[in-house]
Amino acid sequence: MTKYPRMNKSLLAMAVAVALPSAFAQDNDQDDIEHIQIISHYDKLRTEAGSATLLTEEQLGEYEYDDIHRVLSSVPGVNIREEDGYGLRPNIGFRGVTPERSKKITIMEDGVLIGPAPYSAPAAYYFPQTTRMTAVEVFKGPAAIKHGPQTIAGALNLVTRQVPEFTEGAIDIAAGGDGYTKAHGYFGSVVNNIGFLFEAVNLQADGFKELDGGGDTGFDKNDILAKFNYRLKQGDFEHTFGLKLSYADEVSDETYLGLTEADFAENPYRRYAATAPAKMDTEHQQVMFTHNVSGENLNLTTRIYRNDYERAWLKLNSISGKSPQEVLYNLESDNNQRLYEIFKGEQDSIVAGATDFLTMGTNDREYYSQGIQVDGDVKFNVFDLDHDISFGVRLHEDEIERKHFEESYNMKSGVSSLVEGSKRFTTLNTENTKAWSIYIEDKVKFDALTVGVGIRGELMDMHYQDNNNPNVWQDKTTRIWLPGVSGFYQLSEDAGLLFGVHRGFSPASPAQPAEIEVEKSTNYEFGGRYNDGVTQFEVVSFFNDYSNLKESCGQSNCGDIKQQDTEFNGGAAHVYGLEAQFSQRYPLNLQLDIPYGFVYTYTKGEFKNERYTKFAQWGQVQSGDPLPYLPDHQVSFNIGLSADNWRTSLAVKYISSMEEAAGRSWQEGTDEFTLYLEGQEVPASTTVDFSASYDFDKYGQVYLKVDNLLDEDKIVSRRPYGARPGKPRQFTIGYKYQF
């Protein structure tokens, strides 16, 4: 991996020392640049069609989460598979789509695609730091028609801090268990009509896992942001020119190897000696130029962007030609007991009559994504009907270049060391996509009824090249149009009904042959909202009818290096469910309030055909088999007690059990497939988080938080290789000061 100069820690500390903004959401004229869509304020009924959720800066600051998994626990319709406990590699799905590496949702930062290669390789190995976000927007159903390419589940937009209109700045420092520290600060002002903002974040931890033989199992992440803007008034129109520059890096001692069931029961936070060399090393840069022009009935935003991302992840691939899962889940077979003891460092790789080296693979990859997009909104009245037309066009290009290699490691006396001269390249290829995206939606108001009719087009030209063999390549073209209809009927000033239907789509990668179809579905939703300024309630039912469910194989979800980047057709499938959320603020007296609320999600996903596959989460599936990693029930409950200068909050999250695999092992003639996690379930879990803060007015604010208050230690996943825990109880104390 090409190395950029890594940020000097002392410089970062100086940057942090100068400044976190107010923990409350701001309302100003720049919202049209930073947000894709302004979701209505919470003191009145939201009248947009489709399911949309806005988490404000105040809500994000309540629990001081760094983990996007925990942030999204208060959003209905979100399904998650945990992996490392810190949310370093998020696995997020909406409405039952696979959560693996968040590849089936459209992820954006400030309205721009932020995944490393959203079309060519959508697995989100880069994810922006949640700590520096001032809002999170979630769009599902017809509300996501404006955002692609992934349009079946929905879109997630992360909003960074805006350039302030006046001089302001803040610091946020915290420390907690397992060596956790946070240093976060910003400063912004306006000089001669040019606004600027500088922000820096450092997060690090030693890790909560106990490595055989000792060593860190944590991470160190840096994030730097600079923004500049210039505002110009010309007649009835206001222009805002913006420049955004960002840099992020991460070094994490993270592995794909988990534990056997017996070892997990004895100590869920153990890590085997074989994982000691594991390391993820990443760097990300973004440049974005923005121009916004707005008038009374027109808003037009142009964005030109470039993202570069590089990563090198060293991790265990195999031992003596066997995948780790084959060893861990079949200890009685062949030589697996000895190989397992090598994992633990209790046997050496080389003994009399046997040589069993560990194969460590470095998945070295370079990505870029770049493009120009224009999003507009115009309002007018024709024949006494109010029209609100949203439209957009984007020319986008992204690419992934894989330079994977493997090396042999020798386990000796509990220490794994590199065998010199053992480097060998395994995967050398490039995938590239050039895509035009177009959408238009007209919302027409008929008295109490607002109807939206829209269409999205994705026009893609894809190229694959095997860099080992110039004669192995593929070009293919995909053209698809995705219509949608949505509506909102206002029953009263406080209540209304919403409905919608739209076509959803996920592209196949450039390397996949024509017989691997794109993923398509027809999605329906119906529900209602109520908001009288004190009580808010929303319930939405949904049904996604897949004509073809598609999955891709990576190490994180397959565990078989030989099948990496292979895609599979799952055929017809149904996903349906119910999303409900309720919130209210109860005044105890003139000084004390009790804010409380709950979110409930019911989701059911099942195959509608019989199919034989060699996908590690499916195997042989039959009609009615459930989709993996999809809990039937999820409930979160939040309650607090707040006064003018202090508050306490408690969040309880329940997730029912979910299948690790959908189908079963099979054999047909001489062809067979072993589904290692057949019949296994991720157990149901209940997680409780607590937070409290005290505001000293001009002297700043002190806060305390406890993640996983009850110290829940159940298995959160058995992928990629073996049983894995979530984060144990972690205490954190912090201090904020703003000026």
C-alpha cells in the first residue's frame, strides 16, 4: 500500500486543543448544502411521503456514541450484524437486506457517495467517523428514490459540521476503559466574507480482547476536516461557494479469527496467538467543491468530488490449505486438532514429520470515486395545483485495484513469525464503473393529499481486467429505470397517512458474468404519523418483493478465500415487516422533564424457491427458509431525566435471535457443499447504555457514560471465523468546553 505521511500526533493534539460545537442542532441558511433534505422539525407534523428519520446533533450527543451501530439503534427498520465491538467495520442493512459491510445501502457524506467504490465494490470498508457528525439522515422506501445506486433498502447520509456564521469553537476530551481516549475539537469563523472551519478528531483504544502472549487488540484513528465558503448575493438569488478537504487514517489490530464455542464459554474476550500479526492500515482523502444557488422557489446545488482510499489488511487466511472455519467447526476430523492448537500457540508449526504454516493474507487495495452531481428543487403553481419538482443528474466513476498477496508464518513457542521469501500474489485485478444517474420527482398537492411521482435511471458501463493475464477481461453495460409513486394524506393538523411503491435495484459487480443477474425488487409501504407538539408517533408497514435476491462472497461473510468476490443468485424472496416509533416529553414540574420513547421493528424475510448454492450463508435453501442475520423483533427504549443544567439517560436495546445460515448442507452426485453454521443462531441479547452530564455554564460540561451497563457477553456473530463477542462494559468520562 502506498504510504502517505501519517499525521504527527502532537500536531493533531494542538489542533484538538483549540476547539466541539454546541451539542444542539443549528438552523441556518446553509442547511441546503449540508443536508440532502430538510426533514421537518419535531414540533409539528412531518408531511413528506416515505420513511425518513433525522437524528439531530442534540440526539447524537446524548450518549456520545462513536459506533454507528449504536447510533442507528434508535432508528426503526435497521438490521445490524456486529463484528468487532467498536463498529470499525459496520455491517448495516435496512428492511432486511444483508448487513454485510453495509453494501446494500447507499452511504453518503454531505450528499455525496462516500463508499470506496460504490458501484464496482460497494462493501464499505471505509466508514466516516460518527464522532464528527452533526446529523444523521436515514431514508427508506420511496424516500430513497433520489439516492442510488443501492435503492432497495434506502440511503444513509452523514452530515458534517457546517462553517459557522460567527467565531466559535470547542473541545471534547474523554477517557475510558481498555485504554480508550477521545480528543475532538474545532474552530471556525468568518474573515472578509470567507468562512472557514477546522476540525480534528483522534480516537484510540488498547482493545478489550486478551491476546494469547499479550499485545494490543485496539485501534488508533485520526480524522481532519477543513471547510471554506464564500457567500454572494445577486438580485433575488444567493450563491454559496464551498470547498471541503478531509483526511482520515486508521491502524487497528483487528482479526477475522474468532473462537470455538468452548473457548468462548470460558473467556469470550480471548484471542488466539495466531492473530498477533493481524493489522488493518487505511488512509482516506476527500476533496469536494460545492456551489449552491437559491431563490424564492429554486434551489440548485452542484458538487464536484474526489475520494481516494487505500487499505492493507493483514489477517489469517488458512492453515495448511484449510480455512479457519473448517478447523474450528470440525475439530475431530483429520489433523484439525493439531491445527487448532497451532492457532492457540500450544504447538509449533514445524514438528517431526509435519510442517503446518499459517497463511496470512494481505488484502492490499486502492480505490477511487469521483464525479459531478447536480441536485435541484423548483416550486411553482399550475392550474391551481402546487408542484414541487426535485431532479438530479450525476456522472460518477469509481474503481478498485486489488493487489492481494499471501505469506507464510511459522508458529514457534507461541509466537508467529514471517517466513522470509514466502510472499506470493493471489489476486491482481481491476474493476471500474462509469455511471450516469438521473432522477426526477414531482410532488403535486391536491388539497389534503400530496402525491409524488418519480423515476430514477442508472446507466452503467463496467470493465473488469485480470492484471495477471491481459487476455482475461470483460466489458458490460446495464441500463435500468426505477419508477416510484408515493403520497401523504393529511387527516388533520396533527395526523396523516403515507403510502408508496417503488422499484429497487442493486448492481452486479464488473467481474460477474451475465448469468449473475442484478438484484431487483418491488417495494411497498403504508403507514401513518401523529404529532401534536408533545407526543409523536409513527407506524409504517412494508413489503419487499424480490424477483432476484443476490449475494456476494467476501472473507467477512464467507470465510472461504477461494470464493472471494463471487456472486450468487438467490431467486425470489419476500421481506416484510412493521416499524413503529413513539416519543414524548413528560414534565414532572417546572424544573424537571422526563423524555422517553420506544422504537420497535418486526421483520420477516424468507426465500420463495428451492435453490442449491455454494454461498456460505445459504447452502441448499427451500421456500420458506429465513434469511440469515435478520432478527424477527428489535425493541429499543429510551428514558431520561433532565433539568436546566443536568440530565441522565438510559437506553435499552433488545434484539431477538437470528439465523447464522439460511439453508443446509447438500450433496448431488459428486458435487457437495458443507454449510458449517447450519442450524446455528445468534442468541437474543439485551444491551443497556447509560449517560449523564452536568453543565457548568461558562466553565464547560462534564459527562459520564457507560456502554453495556449489564456487561452482556453473548455471541454477536460466528463470522467470519468463529464466535465473536460485542464490547464489554465500558466506562467513559469526558469534558466539553465551547466558546
